[in-house]
Amino acid sequence: MLRGQDAFSLLNSLKKLEYFSQDTDIYKNNVPNLLEDAIVNKKPESPRLDKDRHLFNLELKYESLLNRNAELEKLIQIMNESQQQKQQEYVKLQSECKILKSEKEKLISKEGQTENTLNQLKDDLKKAKLEIERHKEENSDLKKLLINEELAHEKLRIHLEELDLYKKRCEELFRENYELKIKFDKLNRSRSSNEYGKHLKLQPEPTTLDQRVKSQTVSTNENKENNNMETESDSSKKQVKAKTYDLSDIPLTEIKEQLKETQLKMLKLNNEYSKLPSSNSPISAKMRYGFKDMQKRKKELDEELDVTEKRLHRLKLEIKQRSAWLE
């Protein structure tokens, strides 16, 4: 048996022989025999067959070389195209690198500027915080001053209202004293007049016990009225004095207790005032209570409510002022 390479060369030579012997019947008829003899008996080849085979091999090599050359040219062309493309990409990358470098430099400069601005902003923030703290302290001081000023104005207003009440009460007392003086003057004149003496002379002395008791009751009633007037004036003076008392020496707990008591008193007075018959109430209720007593009690309740309200306001103000001082 032939090896693979010899068989391949033999087949190529046979193809060549077949090509050159198309017009020759001898070669056409002898090709199978030659193949069989070459494979089985390994007979020596003819010189012409050897030459033809050599030429065929050369042509095959030439064709393979041409094919290889064409492939190499294609590869070279592809490589040139890829190299050109890479060159273009390289140029683009270089331009992009330059742009990126310039942008990097800009960013570095901007970063430096931002760091400077950031440091400046930090300094400004510290200054602003210090300024805010200073303003807070000033505002707290101003708030304290405003609170003290409001308290002083409130105290002044209360004192002015108390002075108005005291003035009104003094006017009432002066008017009552003037009326009493007129009454006493009239009484003295009537007693000192001759008619009063004649009346006493003509008036018989009370002989019976009932007449004596009546005369004594009249005199005692007059004395009681005079004493009541004096006690009312004294009580009004005491009341006015009580309105202008000072709370600076009283502790805060006691002031709070007084506030509770004053609030209870205010509720009681309002309750009592609401129970009194008004102008729209029926006549039976007014007659049952008594018109004069009702008017008198209303006046007393009005005065007490006014004084109690002032006291309540004064106590609240004092508590607020002391709590502000404690803060």
C-alpha cells in the first residue's frame, strides 16, 4: 500500500495525465491500468509521467501561492484598514485626552475655589452663629425689660385706678359729710331758735312710760344714724387703704393661696349678684326683696366686685412678675 503523500501525488499526476491525454486514446485506456499497476505492483514511472507530475505539482504550488498571496494581500488590506482605524481612534483619543486634561485642570482650579469659598462660608457661619447668640442674649434682655416695663405699666394703671376709686370715695365722703354738716346746722339752728324753745315750753313733759320710751327711742335712733355714718366713713377709708397694700413682703405660696381665696370670693359675689332681681324681673320678686335693700345691696356688690377684681388682677400680676424673676 502507498502512503498518504505518495497517493496524493499519484492522484495529481493522474489528473494531469488525463488533462494532457484528452485526444489520445492510448492514455485514456491506459489510465486505470497505470493506476492499478502503480498501486499494486509499484512499477517504475515513465520519464514523461514524472515530468508531467512535476509540472502539475509546480502549477499546484503556484496556484496555492497565488491563493496564499491573495489571502495575504487581503490580510494586509484588513490590517491596513484596522491600522488606519486605530490611528484615527488614537487621534480621537489624544484629542479627548487633551480635552479631559483641560477639564481636569479646570476642575482642580474650581475645586480650589470651592475649598476657598467653603472655608469662607464656614467662617461666615461661625460669625453668624456668634451674632445669633449675641442677638439672643440681647433679645432675652429686651424681653426682660419689656416684661418689667409691662409690669410697671400694669402696676401704674392699677395704682391709678385705685387712686380714682379713692378719689371717688373721698368725694362721696365729702358729700356725705357736707350733708351731715347741713343736717347738724339745721338741727342746731332749730334747737337754738326761739320757736324751738317755745315748742319745748309748750311741749309737756312725757308723763307716761310709753311717751318716755318713744322719746328715748327717737334719740337713740338719731344717735345710731350718726354712728352708722361715722362707721361707714371709717370702713370706706379702711377699704381704700386695703386696696393699696404692698405684696413685696408676702411669700409666693401665700400669694397663690390668696389668689384661690379671691377667686372663690369672686364666684360667690357673682353668684349672689346673679340672684338679685334685675329691672326685667317681675314686680313680686322686687317687692319680696325690697327695692331699697336691693339697690343698696347691688351697690355694695358692685363695689366689692370691683375691689375683688382689682385684687385678683394684682395677685396674678405679682405671681407673673415673680415667676419671670425666677426664670
